[in-house]
Amino acid sequence: ALKIACEAAVDSNYAIGSTIVRPGLIVGPYDTSDRFPYWPARIARGGTILAPGNPDRLTQFIDVRDLAAWIVKMAGTVDAGTYNAVGTPISMGDLLTKIQSVVGGDGRFVWKDDAFLSENGVEPYTEMPLWIPGVDTDFDGTLASDRGLTCRPVEDTIRAVWEWERIRPPDEPRINGMEPAREARLLA
């Protein structure tokens, strides 16, 4: 609510309007939120991997490098409007498969449905990154795309995140993601 109020305040102060950018989940290398980096690190470990919800459920994000380049481009134009700056939706199953093809690992995905995860107190989006029970993340980014937003292939984002993830200190605290012991208990 406060973000929308701020947008309205900015917009009302300029006769020509303003450019409002509403990014989706921002991902990329050096993202210490661990919402996206959790998955390459977890999949690379291999073994039985707890996969959230329905493999066909859509998730959506944007690489920070694509978002930054587009915002700089938009800053040089007078193109008032509200833009959903998002990448193409991808199913969670396809995303995890693509991550595995980039990082390797001999993991096997075991999908647990929303009810199971909720009944076991799994925290959406934090403990189980990119999972929101019952929600397909599918924001329409057509207007931003029409104004020049382009998004790199998801494999490029995965590769960059994985390269960064491999140089992170192993004892660096992780903000989001499931602890291995809890994952093992849920899979048992």
C-alpha cells in the first residue's frame, strides 16, 4: 500500500507523468537474499531434492542485469507509465530441470504438494524459495517489453548465479532456503 501511495505522490507532481517500474523477483549473481541462489546450490548437492507444490505452477523473475540496463534506457526517455518489469513465466518443473542441466548433480526431485508443505509449516518463499501456495506468478510484462525490456535466457542467469555461488564462503549465513536436516525429515 505504501509503495502505491508513493507512486501516486510521484505521479501527481509531474505534469508529464512519471515512469513507474514494478519489477518482479529480482535475481542474479551477488543476490544474498538466497531466494534464487538456493536452488542451484541445493540441486548441485544432489540426492533427493524436495521440490515445492506443482511442477506446472508458474514462477517469474527478472535478472538484475536486464532490469538495470532497461531502467537506464528508460531514464533517458520521456515515457510515462507503469511497467511490470518481469521475465517470461516458467514452470517450476522446467526451472529446476534447467538449473540441473547447468549445475549438474545427480539429484532426484520429489514433489510435495501445497497441502503437505503447509501442514508441515514450510514457510512459503523463504524456507522454500519461489514457492507460493496456490499462486501462479504470471504478471503481464508486455508493456515493458514493448518499450525495449529484453531478458536473457534463463540458463544465462542460472550460470551467472552458479558461478557466484561457487565462490561464496561455505560458512556464510544463508538468509533463505531449507536446512538439509529439515528437508530430510520432510522427505522421510
